[in-house]
Amino acid sequence: MPEKASPRIRRIAADEKSMILRIRRDKGEQNRVDASGLVETFRVH
């Protein structure tokens, strides 16, 4: 069974909202990702 290739990420940019990233893929698809959970998990005190 042939492997299906995932769309490649072409650009990552900060959104207007805090801790949100805009990810654009090679086929024009764009998603917003909330990174606040990752930031809290790896925060250094």
C-alpha cells in the first residue's frame, strides 16, 4: 500500500490573538493552532 504524503508546511506566523499560530500548507490550506498549552507545559519558573 503506497504511503500518503502529508501536506508540507509553507509558513507559520503569529495570529492577532495571543498564543495562536497560523499555519499555511503547500496546497493553500490554513489552520490556526492554540499553542498556549505547550507554552504552559514547558514554562521555566
